[in-house]
Amino acid sequence: MSEIKELKDMDKKTDMDSYSKVEPFAIRDCALSAIATGLRAQNLRELRDALLTVHGGSIYYHFWGGLLRPGFDDSEYNNDFASWIRHRLHDAKLAEQIGVIDPADFSDMEELRRELINVIEARLDENEFLTWAARDRQFHFIRAQTVVFDTNHRILQPKELVDIIPGLSLGSIYYHVIDARRRSPQAIDDFRAWLLLFGEQFTELHERLAQLDPYFVGLTELRDQLSTVFADYFKEVAHDKPA
């Protein structure tokens, strides 16, 4: 019996030693501050022309910003381009094509820009007649500055996230999952980037998190999915440990 206790104590000490070598996970929150670019479009050709030169941050905003931006409630389309093309230019076919583009599939905004332009140019080749949006319904290209807040909450070990994630604000989910992808050299969320610092200890958890697609779900559902992944993983780990 004493040998089993000694083994448990050794395992616990090993875990704590590995945790002490890794910087705590800093929980942060954020908000988006919209910035006008001055670029706008009233028809499809103008939209294509603007996409050729607009800052990549604007493309990022019009794909991802709706997740956090108040007032974006188009349940049919996940990005501003598809929504505007459907409701202002009344082009259901192109809206569908752009609506299914998942920005998470692209390595950077330039690759996503090329895909957008290619899809729009193919549609322009199909239809020589341009539909114009009303003057007060033009597409306005917006950039966003991410304003980050430190919550002063620090996590020392991954298991703590089981209790923490369900209570995180949507701004924190956006910052650590969505915004993180353009901050991380590996283009991954902050949770996975942190888990990598522990070596191979949390490889399976890392792989489970990698299966989540943050684009086609809202932030509330994404938070629920993250919570489930962490809770299930650590429940299984506890179950598999010898008594």
C-alpha cells in the first residue's frame, strides 16, 4: 500500500514539476473597434476591384468579425460578403458559393483574398449584366482594431480549464480561438499553443481541439464545444488512472 502511495506522490510531483516549467496561461478578453477604409462597392465588379487592394485586415474582419460584432444576425451566411451579395445584389448563386468558404482552410488572408477574387471573377464571366445595390446599401470595407483586456486571471495547469471555460466571455473565446490564429506562428488557437509547451503530455487533447471548426458555429456554441472537449478528456484521464 505504501508503495502505491509513493508512486502516486511521484506522479504528482512529476506533473507539478512539468507545470512549473511552463508559463501560466493568461486569460484575456477583447472587443473589436471598427475603422473605415474609405473603400466601398455598389456592384460586383466594384467589389472585385476593391478586393484587389484592400488591406487584408478588412477581409479578416468581414469573415470573422460577425462572430463578435453586435447586430450581425444573418443566420444564413457567415460572412459579410455573402450576406451583401444575397440581400443587396440578389445573387443567390454567388452568395451560396462565397457563403461556404471557410477562412480557417486558408493559410493567410492573401490566399483567402485570391479565392474570393477567383470566385467573383468566375461569376462575372457568367453574367454580363451587373446588378447595382441602392446607393445607401453599398458595401463598405471596414477594418477592425482588436482591443485587448487582461483579466488578470492565470491558469497554472490545463485541468483548470474544465471549470474556467464555461464561464469565459465571448470576447475571451474570440481572442483565444479566432484572433489567436493570426497571432500564432503555427496558426492555431491559444489553448493548443499552450498545450504544446508541455511536450507530448497533452497530445491527445491537442488533437481533439484541432477537430473543432470555429467558423461555422457561433461563439456560444464554440465555447460549449471547448468545454465538452476539456471535460471529457480529463474525465477519461481520471478514469484511466490506476486506483
